[in-house]
Amino acid sequence: MKIEFKDFGAVSSVVITSTIFEFRKHNRVVDTTLFSTLGIVATRSGMFFMKSVLSGKSRDMLRAYKTVQREAKR
């Protein structure tokens, strides 16, 4: 699972990329982040290589990035 944080000033994004073998973990990380952080939007794409892009305000995305890191370690 690959996690990237991109800052564009007032708006930021977190890109989560993983393979089909980590399907359940990928979904758990994205869903937990969406439930715990308000004000962010998720876009999912891909089948064998799944890619989720979470985007929103920088302060919300820093909180989301922290949640993603914590869930990915579980």
C-alpha cells in the first residue's frame, strides 16, 4: 500500500494506491478516514491496482493523513 500526501496550498489530497491483494485493507483505510474526518471527498478508480484520492481543505487533509497512516499500520 502506497500513501502520498500532496499539498496545493489551501487544498490538499491524499492518494492511496494498492493492489487487489490488499482490497479489504484498502477499503477499511478509506472508509475509516471518511467516517472520522468531515469535509473531505473521495474518488476511487481501478480494479487490479486500486487508487483512491481523498481531497479537501489542508487542515482536514492533515487530519485524514494521520488517520490513514494509523489505519495502514493495523
